Amino acid sequence: VQCDCERDPSPTIVQALYMANHPQLREKIVSPNGRVAQIVKDHTDDAKRVEEVFLWTVGRLPSKDDLAVSVEYMKASPSAKRGLEDLMWGLINTREFSLNH
């Protein structure tokens, strides 16, 4: 019998490669009916959009540094939607996401 105390919380290489490269994950992020599209539609302020992506992805608000870097990245992106898609993909591929979700 395996108990939770024996569980290794580290992501496997297969999980990491799936999260970084699988087309289905990208399709979900860029979907016109997905969370990013909804956030872009519901909010006009980039800071609020970034906060929403953080809440939906890693379950916390961004730090001041996270917020500043993310908003700056969004301003340099071709569109708000594209910037948020990239942000969500980046957050999904963090160790924080892998270990908590």
C-alpha cells in the first residue's frame, strides 16, 4: 500500500514535456472560448488582467515584481490576448504550478 507520505511531488520528465510542448495545451490556452479570452473581454486594465491570470493559474495574486514584469510584457505583445496567453503558458510551466496543481 502506498501512502501520501511516499508520494514524490516532483514532476516527471513526461509531465514537464507535455506541459511545455503538447499542442492540446496550447489549443486550450488560445481557445476563443477559453479563460484568457474571457479575461480580455471582462477587463480592460492590464494589471487586472494579469491578476486574473495569476489567480486562475497559480491561485495567488502576483507579487509587485511579477505584476510589473507581466504588464510590461503585455504592452510589448502584439495584443493583450497574445500577451495573456503567453503569460498563462509561462505560469503553467512553472515549478509552482507543477507542484501545487
